Amino acid sequence: MNASTLRRCVTGALAAGLFPVALNVSAQEAPVAQEKGPAPADAMLHALAVTYPTPYRAMETAEVKAVLDRVFAYLDSTTPAELISKSSGAAVTDLSRADPDTVLKPGDFRLTSYEWGVTYLGMLAAGAATGDQRYTDYTVKRHQLLSQLTKAYYPAVKADPKNAHAPIKSFLNPHALDDAGALCHSFMKAKLGGSPVDYGQMIGICGDFVTKQEYRLKDGTLARGGPDGKGGVKMRPLPDTLWLDDMFMGVPTMAYLGAVSGDRKHFDDAGKQVLQFSKRMFNPQLGIYMHGYVEGLRDHPEMHWARANGWAVMSMVEILEVLPKNHKHYKAVLEQLRAHIKGLASYQTRDGFWHQLIDRPDTYQETSATAIYTYAIARAVNRGYVDAQMYGPMANLAWNAVASKVTANGQIEGICVGTGMAFDPAFYAYRPTSVKAAHGYGPALLAGAEIIEMNKKFKFGLNDSGLMYQGARQ
């Protein structure tokens, strides 16, 4: 049925009194009504009920916190900050010496993964946004345990990495940015926020790896696939490969090192990384990034993987938190962030999500990327980087989409599992999803926290034009 036919049907129904609405409009009055606004039939069409699969409104703070509380309860119960004896299973409380029999008590997730670096950031943000100390304490408690383990085990790992045993060996002897960068970022953010943990040794270990040991291209860009130490090169998956993920795994750490140490060379490095990654990997026509780039290859099939784009946009909002506004790269980083957010906006689905491959609607709607975009866009609105009128409604819809994937027990559905880098769509399109994929929990906490802050600052409501900005709150 086309629009004109529908209009005639509604008009006829009105005339027949089939709608329970009192309207006293004669045929002679219709032109006058048309001049003042929609004809009665059009008004009824506008008033027809709409069903939105994803709630189409701005959540109140208490509603957002209820979602975050479910996530918190699940994570707090399944990521114990405890040590046990591997042989007996008994609790271990003495951390004064390195004991090869001591391990972290198993849980659903690892406390020293890059995903958990993001989760620590999310817990800090949720604590600040809600005023609920449990979130902040979650991060501080686990950071404290990691600090104690570092003091106990690092001397042995440093002396003989191959033969040393440590519950957090991947952090104490990092081999990739994934082992160090996001954790280091969380340590410094907590330190700047007043955490009482002694972070000095841990920041030294991971900061040194990110800034001095990770392989780089000739122009200084962080890369994978460098020398393997045996006269060859690592295939990750090819030599001299840029992974967009590393804009987050390493670059915010550089910026925060600048903030913690006061050494501006780290700010220079962070800003340069954003611009050099973007020069190679950002498609200005589409407004999004490719996932992988191999230096020296002529052609690069562009796979616009959603979560990698999330790491990139998150990296920029994190860097801008500490990059001085008078820094030579500040304006360029800000303009790159705006260009990326503008590009992402055009790909949001009607249900509030983004697809696994952003520009391929035949791939599934993915939760972790949607959560990261929610956080980054809401943060950009809150900091005035982008207009609240344009992007606030989008962020609210995206949050509602993420919230719809949080189960009653706090697990999160629709999270793509860990993913390598490839140059064909099948690889990405058929990656499984799992509630045990750690990548979505920190972003969900960050997203909810930032939405709370945004909706405290700005008011959004429904009118004839949809979910709209209604002004700054007093």
C-alpha cells in the first residue's frame, strides 16, 4: 500500500468514526488546516504507534546503573583477586618470595590481559560516574595484587626469563603490545586518579616495552612482524605489518607517560603515531579505517573490522584527555577524531549497532565495537569535540543496543572472539561470538559510565523528529 492509498484509508476511517478520536473538521476547513499543519489524515499517520526493537529513548541514570551493576556482579564473582597453590589448591597469602607453585585462582578471565586493562579503565569510569565505590575498588584491589606479584617475581623473571615462573609472566616479560599497553594505561589512569597502589615498577616495565622495545617501521610507527632474534622475521601475519588495534594497545600509554612523567617527548610520539597510522589506514571517503596494512605492498584490500575501528577511535579520545591543547599535534588528532566519528555515524544500523565489517550489512551486528563507539562518541560529546545535537541521540541509541545484550546474570552477548588480521571478508564474517570473549566487558562499562555523564549534562527527549537534543541541563 503506497502513501496516498494509506492516507485515503485513514481519511475514510476518520469519517466513519472508526478511530476513537474526536475530530470536528469539515471539508471546507481542510485547506485552512493544511496551511497550519498536517491535514487530519496526515496527523493520524504521524501519530501511528511505532515499535522499536531497541528502546528509542535516553535512559535515566538508575536504569544505566542497573545494567552496569549486573555486569559488575558477574565480573566480581568470576575474576577472583586471589592466589592459590597449584598443587594443593590452598589459598596463598605470603607474597614475600617467589614460589613457582603459586598461581592466580582461576576465573572466567585473565587479570593481566589487554582486555582486562580496558576493564580496569571501565571500572574506574563507572565508579566516577555512579559514585559507587565498589567499581573503583575492583580495579584498585587487582592493581594492588599485580603490584605485589611484580615485586615478588620480577627479579627472577628479569634474571632468567626462560626458566622463571610467575603468575603474571606475560606482563613481567612482555613480547607484544597486547601484553603491556592497555594494562599500563590503566595503571597510569588510576595513579592520576589518586589510587594508593605503588605503580612505579609496573609502569617502568610496561612503559619501557611500549616506548623502547616494540618493533617500529623506519619512520617510528608501531608495527608487528619485526626481527625474530634468530636472523629472520616474525610473520604477524607478514613482516612490517600495521594492526589498527595497536593505536590503542600502545599509543594512549605513550600519552599518559607524558602526563605522569612530564616528559613531552611521549606526547610527541603519541601524536605522531595517530597521524602515521591514519595516513596509511584511514579511508577519508568512507570515514573509517582498514584493519591491516603491510608496508611496501602496493595494494591493500580494505577490511573495515568494527572492533579495530573501535580501538582507533577510543585511542584518540584517550589521548586528548592528556595531550596539552597547545601541543603541535593536538588540533590534527582532534580533527582526525571528528572525521572518524562522522564516518562511523553513517554506518549505525537501525537497531543502534554496527556490523562486524562496518560497511558490509551482510555481517552480524557486533556488541564490543558498538560499546566502544558508544563510549567514544559520548565522550566526544561531553568534551565538546562534536555537537551534542548531532551525536548525542546516536550515542543513546547505541547504548540501548549494548544494554539489550546484557543478560540477567551480567554476561554480554554478541561479542566477537579474539581476531587476527586478514584481507578477505570470510575471515571476519564467520568469527564466532561468545559471552566468554573478554573484549566486550570493559567497553560496556566505559559506555554506560559515559552515557550517564552525557545524560546528566544534556537533555534528550522524543518529539515528532525522533530522539532529539533538548538543551544543556542546568
